[in-house]
Amino acid sequence: MTSLFDFSQLSLPSGHFIGGEYIQSSDAIDVLSPSTGAKIGAIPCADARMVDRAVQAAIAARQDSNWGGLRPRERLKALHTWADLIEAEAETLAKLEAVCSSRPLVTVRSGDIPVTAEKIRFFAELADKEGGDLVPVSDQQFGFISDEPYGVVGAITPWNFPISMAGWKLGPALAAGNAVVLKPSEMTPYSTLYMAELSVRAGLPAGLINVVLGDGPTTGAAITGHAQIDKVSFTGSTRAGAAIMENIARTGIKPMTLELGGKSPVIVFEDADLDLAANCIDRGIMSNAGQICVAGSRIIVAREVADDLAEKLTDQFARHQPAGTGAEVAGFSPLISEIQLGRVDSIVQAAVAKGAKLRCGGARFERSGSYYQPTLICDVDAMNPAVTEEIFGPVVTFQTFDTEDEAMELARHPTYGLSSGLFTRDLSRALRLTRRIEAGTVWVNRYGRSLDHILPTGGWKASGLGKDLGREAYRANRRSKAVLIDL
Ligand code: NAD
């Protein structure tokens, strides 16, 4: 398969992006291509002083531009202009993402980028429609709830959907009147840097978006522990989320939104449309090779249709052929790194050692790059590591049930509660069970997010705190103040 472009000819943004310009610093972390294993470039690692420089730039930009105090429609218009430029620059942005991530160029260009631009527009549109409330008090008084931006939001994003995740954080924070200091994953920094550069070219105040590069323990911790970061918004693993909570507790309390890991169940009843279920399960776990927080990774199926479903899934899984992220046609994604591939494989092998059976997959593809075969694991009990642990790879487990209660018991994860899927033609059952499922999202007869950005996303239990998307994400970027006036 030929590549659409020569990665070595790509001009990579270099340095932190602070106050509207690139700040050079010595390189500390290599950036690799998961498609080939080749080194693409290297980035610096911002220490506490560099993070402080970004925070001061954010504070100055807000003050100088009066961003939070503008007529809301002015913010709205400025964000629309930025969204337009993001769409116009889709080709460059997509290349900068595909060069080091697991996302295929063609998918990013036609999917992630226009959808991100739309999300920014969605949040921009809330700027002059959300906020504040009059409250009933005595006629001798006047009471209202004022609604104000925080100031500077510290955002930290993962590697699995770099542009989309940056959009989830930047859209609501900026629309709500804040400035942002954002740290993308050290593995996928380039598209986020370019998005920030585009914001300045679109006319947003320089310093409103600052991007600092680096790892979690150094740069991430300097952001979450900075006294003038007023709110933290994080997407990543539950392990890092816990470290962030700890750091915030130690360095000074501040509000946080945490979008964390999951181990989402997909329950298939005997009356389900099995072809539909197999299609949705395949997309729900094999898109981005399972590197999706909401991946439907635990299939819980009625015993009488289990064999049929397993056969359909095995057929579907066999169709996925790996392709470089720069290929002309989107293929099966690589895992982000060899380390991640080793982690996925070690859980699969541990599952087999504990008695599970491999229906398909269970090994890497024989080619260069970090590609792992679509894997279906049967005969697992509830304590098997493939059932309990977030694998973040193209791996599903298969468990069977006889009764609705048994299905609910299997679906319940002791710690995670991010998403879930239900397949049944019985609408009463579907509605009844949506109430019983412990998760922030339930999809019925579909699996995966739609383009309805009004629906919030976020986990229950150890899957998170607060929401991204929807009105809730906008509101999470503002804080309320109660005002009572004696007349
Ligand atoms: P990760 O937690 O390793 O890293 C995420 C980001 O946090 C990176 O930028 C990293 O540098 C930073 N980080 C790591 N440790 C930190 C610390 N102690 N302090 C501050 N920052 C720190 O996660 P990942 O491997 O990049 O992404 C995969 C994980 O993200 C999965 O668990 C997945 O479920 C989760 N995720 C969740 C959602 C959601 O909406 N719930 C969306 C996407 C990904």
C-alpha cells in the first residue's frame, strides 16, 4: 500500500507554544512512529519554570484582551473563525497527527478534524446562551447567581485522539472565557501545537492557548500543582487521574474534571439483531485498534445466541488488515508503542494461562510497526485479568448468561463505569436496564458516540469525575457566585 506522503518531508512544529510563539528548549523526549517504529523527532520537557511562563502568558492574554469580559458573541465569532481555519488546514493537521499517532491520515482528515471544528462551534454557540440565574427572594431583596470564568484552565490530554481531545478541552474552556495551558501527550504533540498556532492566525489573542510539551511526572505535575491554574481538566488513565488528585490535594485544592479509563460491557440479548450487534461490536472495539476509552471490550451474550455471535465476530475481525497511518486507504491502526503492545500481549497471555481460550488473534501481526491482531477471548470467568483490566487494545472477552439478572451482574465492573451497550428488540427491557447499568453512557442498538455534541460524556466510579461535551462541559469551565442585595 503506497503512502500518501513522505513523512520525512513534513515540517514539524518545534518547541513549546507560549504567548503566540514557539519557544525552543533542549530536546528530551523522542517521538516515534507506531506504524514503523522510526524516530520522527524529539521534544523538550517543560519544567516548573517553563510551565509558569505559560501560565503568566495566559494570565496576561486574558487581561490584555479582556477575553472573559467580552460581549459573549465576540468570543463566539472569534472561535468560529478559528474553527474555519482548522477545517481549511485539515491536510496539514492530519499529517501532523498521522505522523506519530495511531490515527490514519484519511480518517483524521475527513473525520476527527471536521468533527473537532464542529465541537468548537458547538461550544462557541453556548457562549451567549448559558449562564446566570435570577432566584426567588423577598421583595426587599434582589438575588441572583452570577456565572464567571475561572481564569486559567490547565488541560492535559492523551495520545489516542490528539486533535479531538484538544478540541474537547479548548472549546468549552475558551468559549466560557478562560485561557488555557495545555499539555498534549508526549507521544503525539504536533497536531495540538499546530492547532494553537492556527488560533493566533485566526485572530484569537496570543497567549490564550499555550501548549507546553513534556511528560506527566514533570510537566503534567507542574500544571496541576501550579497555584495560578484555577481549574484542571484531564483525560487519560485512571492511574494518572489518581496521581493528579493526590498532587492537587498536596499543592492546593482546585476543581478538576477527570475523564479516565473504562472496561465497558456490551450486552447482547437473545432477541437482538445479531448482524447489527456484530457490526457495532466490531466498530466499538476495533476502531483505533481498541485504543478508545469507551471501547466495548466485554461482550456479555445470551447463551442461546453466543455461538452465532462468536462466529460473526470472528469473520468480522479477520477482515482487518494493518496499514501505515499515512496510507491512501484507512487500515487497521497500530498500537501507539511497543510498550503498549507488550502490555496488551501480556494480559492476553495471562488470560490464557488462567484457562481462557483464544477464538482468534492473540499475537502481533508479522510486519514492522506495533500492530496486534484482533483478538476474541472465550471461556473467561469474572476474575480473569482480560475481564477486569482495561487492555486498550483490539481485544474482547466473551461471557454468556441465562437470565437478565445474571447479565446485569456480569456487566457491573467493580471499579469502572464509563460506557455500555445493550442489544435487544424489546424496548421495555432496554429502558428498564438503562436504569440499572452503572455507567455514564448507555447505547441501545448502537455502539459509539454520535455527532450530537449536546450529549455529555464521562464516567461513573473510577472512570471519572465531571463531564466533557454537552452543556455540562461548558458549565464546568465557569464558577457560580451567589449575590444577594438588600434593597
Ligand atoms: P496516561 O494517563 O498515561 O496519559 C495521559 C496524559 O496524562 C498524558 O499527557 C501524560 O503525559 C499525562 N500524565 C501522565 N501522568 C501524569 C501525572 N502524574 N500528572 C499529570 N499528567 C500526567 O494515558 P494515555 O495512555 O495517554 O491514554 C490512555 C488512557 O486515557 C486510557 O486509560 C483511556 O481510557 C483514557 N482516556 C479516557 C477518555 C475519557 O473520555 N474517559 C478519553 C480518552 C482516553
